[in-house]
Amino acid sequence: VQLQAFGGGLVQAGGSLRLSCAASGRTFSNYNMGWFRQAPGKEREFVANIRWSGAITYYADSVKGRFTISRDNAKNTVYLQMNNLKPEDTAVYYCARQGTGSLYTEHAYDYWGQGTLVTVSS
């Protein structure tokens, strides 16, 4: 399984970006997927998760109401739409496939993308 995240960039506060994560393999639709982020000097933290069917989503409190996770199983792709971005959203964003364990912890994810940098200027 390979995950490739892209779509990061530089944006002003209040702006929007959409991240994409393309997955290889034929079993993408069987797995829940998540987004995490790591800001400079900080630990990696949970951002959002989406169930295999796309019917249920979970968000960190810090992004709730501003970010939306979605997926297209026909395209083996998961998305993260980020609106009303804030400087504190600046981080490297990673997509990951959930294995077993709590969806809020990175240890529950068994495959990771390489990360894409999002920089939000004030």
C-alpha cells in the first residue's frame, strides 16, 4: 500500500486549501482513513478520520466546523477540505490508513503518506 498526499502550499489566513491523498491497491474502500498533522517543534496530532463507507467522520476540536474530510472510493482518494485557515494550522499534513486501535492515536494507523506542507500566513 502506498499513500501519496498532495495539495499543500502557502495561503493567507482565512483562505482555503484542499488536500488529496491517493492510495494504491484494491482494498482502499475496506479501510477507514485519517489525516494527522505535525507543526514545527510539536508532536503529530489527529485532525480527522472517515469511515470506510464515508458515512461517518470524526474531527479534532481545533478544526471542527472548518475542515471537511471526504473520500471517493472509486478513485482511491481521500480529501481534506480546509476552510478559514489560521496560522496555527501551519503544519505538515499526513494521510494514513487506519488499522486497529483508537482512531485518535497515530499508533492505530499502519500506512502513512509522505506528508504535504501547509503554511498559513497571518
